[in-house]
Amino acid sequence: MHLEETLKHATTLENIALRCIYSEYYFTMTTDHDGEFWPIVQNSLGESVCILWAHVFGNRSDDLHYSNFFNRDNVKSIGNKYTAESIKERILLKIDMNEAEYKLFWQEVKECRDMYVAHKQISATSIIFPYIDKCRIMMEEIRNILEELMNHWNESNPNIDEIMNFVEYYAWNKNKYLLSKSSKAFEKDIKSIALNITNK
């Protein structure tokens, strides 16, 4: 598989991970606001987290499942550190779950996505979002791994514009900055828009 195809895949993976992270942060920020507007916004954000998470961690047969990216030849060839199995171990360590705990968590998020979000069932009662902070943490770790990969490729493939762009992008968009970025946007822009919509 050509590096160009892998970089396109990485771009899509990054976009999904970033949107999931921001959605979870905004989900938390919309808690405990008065009126009918904010619960609707919060539910929409929670649904987005579940859908975006499922793109990457749902069914292995899906194109965007993380295992399909890390099973690419030019990713696996780097070494055992970047195999799909190693990535899963790393993510489980990050969310402090063993295999059995993760299986239960996976089922809960997947059922939330299937029953309440993507395919609403009549029998489904009010939606409950299961540990979506864990969904965010998993996506943050995917971004950490992608950043490591890009730095590795930049060292071994210097002067490739696409890789250099990734390296520069991650230098300015590290996970540790995303909460402060979303907080500033929420306070400066989103709350202002909401006030205009709701007249509150």
C-alpha cells in the first residue's frame, strides 16, 4: 500500500478523532444550563460522540476501524509498536480497562449508537450516554499515536510535504490544547449564539 493512501486514511482518522474529542468536551460544557435549548444540544453532541467513536472502534469490518489502518503494510512494517494488537493494548491501558471490562463498555456504547442514535427503536426509553469521556480518551490516544507515526515518517522520509504538514499540524494541535480551545470557543462564541437564539 502506498504511503499516499495511508496518509489519506490518517487524515480521515484524525478528522473523526478531533470531532469526537470536541463533541465530548462540548457535551460536558452544556450540562446544567437552564431552558429547553441546552438539553437538545447536549443530546446531539452525545449522539455525535457515539457515532464518531463507532466509526473507529465499532465493527472491524468497517473501513475506518482503527485495526484497518494499523494493519496497513507500511504501518505494520515499522515494528510491533504499531500493530493493531499493540494499539489496542495501549488504548486499554489508557482507559484503565482490561479485556473483559472493555468488552462490556464496547457493547454499551455500540448499543447506545444502534438503539438510540443510528437506528432509533420504539422500545428504547430515554437515552443514556455510557462513559463517553472514555470515548474521548480513546480518540486522544489515537491522535497521540498518529502524531508519533508522522514524526517517525518525517525522520525516515524527509521533505515529503504531506508528512511535514502533519508534523506541523500536530505541533499546534496537541491534545493538551484542545480543552482550552473548546472552552474559549464555548465562552466566546457558542454561549453568545445560544443567548441570541433563546433570548436568555
